[in-house]
Amino acid sequence: MKKALALCCLLLLQGQNVFAQPSDPAQQSAGKPDTLSWTALETWKADVKPRSFVQTLDGRMVFILGEDSQVHLYSTEGQKLGVIPADPGTVAIDIAPRGEMLYMMDQNGSYKALDVSFAKDIDISGAPFLGKETAPVAIVVFSDFQCPFCSRVHPLLEEVMKRNPETVKVIFKHMPLNMHQQAEPAAKAAIAAQEQGKFWQMHDALFAISSSLSPETIEKAAKDVGLDMEKFKADLSSPAVQEKLNKDMSAARLAEVNGTPTIFVNGRRVNAPSPDMIQKMIEQELNKKK
């Protein structure tokens, strides 16, 4: 017995466990490759011979550089969305995450970046606006009264209006974000002020207190701009005001707006808002009408 016990101890000391077998499944499968599997989600054929391609990060569009020196845009279901000319000799393309920018490189190392946009049909009926109602260029801004960035947009748009007093109008659309608790009450207050013909006065008053919005400060702003307070309070909870807010929120969803401020020029999203960029887009829209 003593000899057998001594032999077992010797074997264990030498690293040879004669009793235990691996009980952990991970240990048992160590070194074995995972099983690879796949499922076809979409299959379709492009109408162009491809040289390069890339897909948007959100999986909505495919950009194909064809041998015809054009970039062909498709939905991921294969629907043709449009064509963008490329310089002869373009050999590679890339895009920004949502396809809002297209980058091209030719065989000589020349680089080009293009702003890409699809015009959205945004319902602006009944929305408050600045400028001439018949102006050929409509700038739509989706905004949130509690958003710290939105308050900086209005001076930018005022500058644009000064440059284009006859050809541009600015339309305000509400998009209160869920993260801002007072954004929806402020939006309803602005709509209630619109019912009394004082939207823009309330607009300025609300942005002036955007960092301290509360039921009390919103009510004080309404008094300061001279609203009929009895009507104002009744309108705040009226179905008509809620319906107007819902209409703007629906327009934001259809235009694929996911943040504020978001600006459109005749339905084309402005990816890098600045007076010069907006002015360039305005001139492009005016040239289309010549």
C-alpha cells in the first residue's frame, strides 16, 4: 500500500495526473476551430461592370464605381438610386458612414471629395417662416429649444437671409429630443404662441432661456412677449397644438432626421452648416431654375 501511494505521488510530481480527465467543455474543445455558417440576405445583379464598391455603414446604400467612369448608387435591395460622374481614370472610391460624402482617387493619385445628398420632400405647410412666401429656395431647420447647438443656428440663418432677401425663406420645424425634458413643453409653448401670431417673438425668448427652461420660465416668457395667457394655457394642452407638433415629428422621421439642428436647402441636407456652404447650395438651387 505504501509503495502504491508513493508511486502515485511521484507521478503527480512529474506532472502526470493519472486520475483526472478534463471536465471543462472549453478545455475539451480547445484548439478546435469554430464552425462557420452563413445566410444569404440579398442577391441581385448591378447593371454596370464594377471596378470598386462600398456600402454605407447603416446598410442602406451601395456605391459601385463602374468601368464607365460613373459611380452608381443602389439600395441594398438593388433599386437604382442615381448616378454620379467620376473623372476618367478613377480607380477607387470610399464614402462617409451614411453616404453623405463620396471620396474618389484616380490612377495618378488625384483625390476628390463630393457632398452627396438626396432631396427630401418635407411638408412645410402651416409652419412658421421668415422671408417671402414665394421665395424659390426654402431653408428648413429642425430644432429643439433645449439644444445648446440650436440656439447658434438662428444667427447663421439671419446672415443667409440678409444675403438673399428676395430668394430665400427660412422655415422652422420642431423636433424636441427625448433627452431634453423641457424641449416638448417649449415646443408646445412656441406653437401656442404661433396661434396668436407671435411665434418668432416666443422663439427668440425661449432660446434666450434655453439653459434654464422650466414650466415657470416658459410661462414668464409667454407673458413677456405679450400673449393672452388664458388662451395660451388652454392651447398648451389642446389637441390642435399636439397635432401640429406630431406633424413636425413625422416630417423629421420621413426626412431621416436623427439630431438637432438639422438643416435642409430645398430638401437637400446641409452636412456642414456654415454661411458659405449654405450660400453655395442656394446658388445651386437658383441655377437649376434658370
